[in-house]
Amino acid sequence: MSQPLDNLDEILKQHKLSRYEYDEIVRILDGRHPNLTEIGIFSAMWSEHCSYKSSKKYLSGFPTEAPWVIQGPGENAGVIDIGDGLAAVFKMESHNHPSYIEPFQGAATGVGGILRDVFTMGARPVANLNALRFGRVEGDDETARYQRHLVRGVVEGIGSYGNCMGVPTIGGEVSFDESYNGNILVNAFSLGLVKHEEIFLGVASGAGNPIIYVGSKTGRDGLGGAVMSSDSFTEESKSLRPTVQVGDPFTEKLLLEACLEMFRTKTDAVVGIQDMGAAGLTSSSFEMAGKTGAGVRLDLDKVPAREEGMTPYEFMLSESQERMLICAKKGREAEIVAIFEKWGLDASVIGEVTDTGRMELYWHGEKCADMPIAPVSEEAPVLDRPVKRPDYLDAVNAKGVEDFPEVDRQEAYEKLVEALEVVDKAWVYEQYDSMVQTNTVKAPGALDASVIRVKENGKAIAMSSDCNPRYCYLDPKRGAALAVVESGRNVAMSGARPLAITDCLNYGNPENPEVMWQFAQGCKGIKEACKALSTPVVSGNVSLYNETEGVSVYPTPAIAMVGLNEDADKTLPSSLQEEGDIVVLVGETKGEFGGSLYLKTLFGETVGTAPQIDYEKELALWDLVIEANKKGLLKAAKDVGLGGIAISLSKMAAVGDLGIEADVEVAHARDIFDESQSRALLELSPEHLEALQAMAKERDLPLQVIGKVGGEKVRINEVSLTLPELKARYFGHFVKTIEQDL
């Protein structure tokens, strides 16, 4: 009988393993105490980041199927059919903790990781988005200065990696709230295209088939990254830079091209392929074998090394970037190795598939670890953590807009126009190459969804990332559902039919029962919305422990919706297009201000009840815009979002460089700033009004003509700015804020 390691308690603490989990490990090893390498493997595979042990019980029941879904959750990325034998492959991932510690590399390697998730499925990445949440950046105190530093580093990292890869970053979102002061969120999305017959999965099977390591050499960077991302932050966390991976986009570009050449020319030689992401060689090898029940033998001394004196523990847990693991057919390994060597990459046969169901690791011929694969990859302890409705909810839900003093409407309008969540983020997206590959139809800054053309069939894919954390704070279930609704509405405004989502569920410390309740409610909201809207979940990610010094971030279930337009030439813009056109408002304005930009900007409070959802009205609105666009009735479409009608219409005017005079019927004068759902602003020629009115009536949607495009002023009821003044505020405020201390 083996003996436990010396200083076991300290080792378990370092690896974030409990005594209960250690006892389970000993049981799995048939009573044998694990060595350090085995402890490291268990700690990584059973970390929150890899095992979802706190969240798994709530993820079951997501709607995941539809006639257009080819691959749902459980693989590197989701896959949907887009017709003509083509498929879209997409996923969203978090890189929150690394980006707070080292913003440039954290964000850059987040982009690199999500790109690998897509091209490991056989797809060429064609579009990236990102969803970024930062703390307070306005002011001259230490917090604001550090947050501005994080903004600059994250944006530079995203731009650097994506631009070098030649993949356009075509949109996303950036928002700010004090809840992210100690823990920013960096969520990366990527979408690729692939032929149906060239989709590959992350599996290893067939005893005797070789396991091939390809890509960069392995170093010590990123050691413990998965475990680090599964723990709360303290001020000392800023010193954890060794756990942050270092990316090399030029190597990844070579890896991408080599993989795609292999998929194209050696299709019958590849059994499966897996990105080495979190937990590196450990997660990739265990997951590939775990899906099939196979065993694996690895000779770790054959792994290409970047540094001298590396140990089996380091080889298994390193998170060095730009690496993949391939299971090939026996006898075909030389052909695959030759492709990667041609592209100047390391490629080495480091093991083989067995029929034992065990992971057997060897170091210069001696066995250094031996464990059953299934319990490690598939049977991490599923925790049933306590849940409790947060105490704060009663107080914040009880307060409404009527509890605040009336504000001069013009003053309110001018403040909302300059709110950081509203203003144009050109300073961000101009650092990204959005036009490379020449498929971008609707680029950053164009409002609402981003759109690319599929050259092979003339269709367009629209995508949008959305979440309003204030809504989720006030009502975690409805807020998550609203994120799905908003993301889908943005896609529909481009003329595309929303088809499926990927999500990135960012929450605080799961050991806090109130956070666990928020998470459980958020999952219920996503399930409800996706079912009602027929937009299944095809992939996703959970990021917990987004907490610093005991303060958790707002619940932030970021939702990326993907939709399809049968004709790329009929992509709808979201800005004003032509003088003399009319603008109509579709949908009902109910005077809803819970969690609104109005209350946050003017009074600094997040209170009230989140806006109501009517799924039938939402679907009717989508259908109206999509079908009216097919008939050529519309010039532009913009959903009514943050800041209500006044701000949405002002954004259309600023981006379109056209004035507008609008008169909107509302119950209360301030309702031009309300955030009722299922509304849209549509621009059309006057001669098409009657046809659009008939279509709206068929769908039981209220429609009112509110304005005419033209002039040098933007006026909505009693508030107004000249067009030059509006544009100066809308396009100039963000850069002044972010660069004020440079």
C-alpha cells in the first residue's frame, strides 16, 4: 500500500482539492494514494473550469435540438446547417481571470483558444466577436486608472491576436459597471465555416492508433491555469502572472493552415482531434478517450519541450498555447507528421490508444501515473451546493422610477447620449481588422448585429452578443431570458432568422448560496427563452468564481445568437439611410424603467423590476422585420434598447449622419427613455407604409409613424441636439475617457 505524500494538506490546498475529493481519488485508485502528477491531473480535471461540478446539475434540460442543428453541446463547438452542404461552427469562451491579471496576454490567448475550438472541428474561422465588461473607468482615482489600463491591454491583446490570424473581429459589446471593479469579464466568440463531410470531433478510439502531438513546444507557462480560474480573487491575485498563458498568433496561423490541409487531404487518416486548452495535455487526452471508453498510453519524454528539466507533472498541466492532439489511423502517422513539419511545426507521435480504459503515463520507460479515464473525465463529483434567494432583491425590486425626482428632459437626454454604454466605441473596434477575408457586410459601429457574407452560396450569417447585467441583478431568471431575446432581436433587425445560441455564463462564487441561486435562475431563464424562440443552445461555457475580496460580479450570462439570411444583398442596415424617408415605431411602450440606463446614469442606482417579456410579440416582431425586408419594404431597422426610443433613434441618426424630427406618443414624457421590450424603429419610403401597416396588423403589432428623416437637427419630442453636436458627443466621448491619463 502506497503512502500519502508528505505535506498532503498543503498540496491539497495548492490544488484546490478537498479532503472528500482526495478520499474519492484514493477510492478510484483502488486504495492507492496518488503521486503528485496524479494529484495534479485530478485537480485540473475536477476543477470548476473543466468539470462544471457546481453548475452541471443546472445545465441539463437546455433545448439543444432542431432540424438545423448538426452538433450540440459536448464538443469543442456547436454546428448548425446553413444550406448547400455548408455548416457554421461557433462557440463562446471566457478568459476572465487571466485578463484581469495580465490583460494583453489574457485577452490574446482567449482569442487564440476560441479560434482553436472552431478550427479543431474542421472549420475555417471567418468572424470573431467579443463581450467585454469592465469596472468604473471614469474618474482620476486608482480604481478608474487601473480599469482604463485593463481596457487598453485587453483591446490591444484581442486586436493583436485576431489581426495576426487574419480573422476579422466584426462586432461585440463593451459595458461598464462597478461590480466588475475587481473582476473584469473577457468573453471571446468565434464562428467558422465547414463542409458537412469535413466536420471532425474530439475523440480517440481504435486500439493501436497513434496519438500525435502537433504545434508549439511545451513550456511551463500557464501551469495551474484551470485551477487558478476556479478560485476567487484577492488583491494578491495580480501577482499570479506565471499562471497566464503566452500566445503566439503567428504559430497559431501555421497550425490553422496545417490542420485545414490535413482535414482536406487526409480526411480518412484522422480519427479525432482536440485542442489543448485549459489543463493542456491532461484535458485533451482524457476527454478524447473519455468519449469513447478507450484507454491511452503516453510517453511524456517524447513531448516536444521548450524548457530544460521539465517533469511529467509540468508536461501534463502546462497550458502552453497553439497545441493540438490528434488520434490518427495506424500506419498513417507519417503522412500527418509530414504536413505539420512542412508548415514548420513540431509533430511527434507520443503514444497510442489502448483498450484498457486507463491513462498510463510513462517517463523514459518508467510508468509515472496510472488511472482509470472514465472517473476522471466523466465522473467528477457533482456538487449540490446550497441555494438561497438573495436578501437584496426585495429592497431593489421595491423601488421604481416614480421614487426618484423628475429630471429636466433635455438634461437627461444629453447625459444619456454620452453614457459610456451608449457612445460609439471606435477607439476599440478600429484596433481590430474587421474587413480581412472581404466577407464583412455589417461591421463594428454599424449598430445591432454584425453580418458576414458566405461567398459559396450568397447567403449571410448574422451574429450578436448581448446581456444586460443590470436586468440579471434585479431578476436573474428574466434577465438571462432577456439576454437571449435581445441577442435574437438584434439578429432579426439585420434581416436574418435567428437559429441558435452559444452562451458564456459568468457568475460569482458558487460557494455563496445567493450566487448559486442566481446561476440556477439564469439557467431557467435561458431554457425558457430558447424553447419559446426555437433557438437551441449548441455550445457554451461556464465561468464561476468571478469574485474579488468577497464581492461577486453581477450575474452576466452573455448570449451570442447566430442567424441566417438567405440573401446577403438584403442585409438591413441599422442607421438612417435617406432624407424624406419615414420612421415608424413598432411595439408597445409601457413605461418600464427597472434596471434602465436612465436610473443608472442619472441617479447611480440599479433598482426596479426587469422589463416584461412577451415571447409571442417578440417572435411576431422578428417575423415582421424579416418578411418585410424580403419584400423590399424596409431601408433600415434598429431595435429599441438601452435608453429607449430617444437614444436608439439618436444612434441611428449619428451613425447615418442624418437628422430626424420625431414625435412619439407616450403616456409620460420620460417614457422616451423607457426600456420596454419587443420594439423596433423601422425606416421606409412613404409609399411602402400601407403595406407595412397591413403586415403589422396581421401580426397584431401596434405601429405608429413617429418621424421624417432629414434636416440638421435630431429632435425626439421635447429633446434635441443639432446633428453636429450629437455626433461630437456620440463619437468623441469614449476616446477622451479611456485615454485621459496617457
